[in-house]
Amino acid sequence: MAKTKKATGTTKVSVKKARGPTDPLWLPNTERPTWLDGSLPGDRGFDPLGLSKPVEYLQVDVDALDQNAAVNKAGRIIGTFTPNVDEVSTDSLQPYSEVFGLQRFRECELMHGRWAMLGALGVLACEFSTGTTWADAIGLEYGQPQYANFDLPFDINNLAVANSVLMLGIELLRNSETDLEKRLYPGGAFDPLNLATDNLKEAEIKHGRLAMVACFGFAVQYLTFGNGALGSISAFAKSF
């Protein structure tokens, strides 16, 4: 994993060099982008659109602001500036210095992957235990929320408000953390079995990516064929 170097108010991340020509890539006979050095879990050099490429800023000279002149020329470009690290601070709800930076994309992917793993498991468990598709279950919850066939004493709107309040508190607390690794792997009560090793970090991001594809597939299947996840699997099996 990348090592962290703490500074006042910010945290900087040092990067490792690429692992060489034997480094596994997402597609054979491709070249690893220079900004993906293979040091992050699950890094296989996949960034065909260059979304995580470090931004480059143009340095522009001061504009000519002479009110007596007929024409005021804009400042000329005098150079470029490319930041080589992501910084984290607690000055705002957007903690990363680069909105389209590699470290922020890493955090977003990991968080979405964790939610997708919960969602994919919930879809399959719901359909297997109730026989109702996940899409229809959403409509039933709007009518009368239930848990294990017991009616809950509140409606879906109350649940949404409570969820928003709780998640707001959690996110505010998480955004107060400036250590990049602790933001993603806080440890302690969130990792009682001390499972956040390098190998399991890579396994987690792989499973998270698969779960995100699965959730997307569930939605496409329902919109296209009107079947739930298990119904689509059953129809697929019958086609052979």
C-alpha cells in the first residue's frame, strides 16, 4: 500500500513505481497508464478514458488592465502546473483537493462497491425468502414496511428521514479524518477480526466491482424482461 506522509492540515500520499512488465493488466498486450503505478488494491491499469489522469493547470500571466488603453490583451500562458499528490483537509464537505483525482475515485469506488455487495445480497435474499421480485418488494414497502413478515410501526418516509440523518452524521464524522487509509479502512470496531490485509483489500474491491455489475444487471433485466434476479437466472438456465 502507499505510505502516508502527514503535514499540517493535509495528508499527502507518496506513490510507488510500476511493478514492471510482468505486472498483471486488465487486458493482455496493453500498456499501463503512467498515472496508475499498481500500488493500489485492484489496480490493473484500467482507465481507458483517462478519468484519473492527474490534471494539468495552465499558468496565465496577469491581464492587461489599463483603462486608458483601447485594447486590453489577456495574459499569456507562461507555463503549466501538475499536482503530483492528492491532499485531504477538513475545510469542506469535499475533502479532496482534486475532485477528479485518483484518491477520490478510489474512495468512491470502494464505497459504491460495499453498498453494491449489500444490495446484491439483499436482492437475492429477498427474492429467495419471499418469492417477490426486488422491484415489486420496493412497491410493497411503500404500502406497509415489513420485516420478517411483521408490520413495522412507521412508513417508508420515516425510514428515509431516519436513514438520511444517520448517514449525514456518519459522513460528517468520516470526512473529519484526513488520513487516506483510515478513511477507507478505519479498523477498530469496523474491523474486529483485523481482516484489512493487502490481499483481502484486493479481494474486497474485486467483489465490489462484481457486485456493482450485478446490481446494474438486475436493473437492466427487470426493465427489459420484467423479471427479478432469480427469475432471470431461471429463464437463462431454461434456455440451455
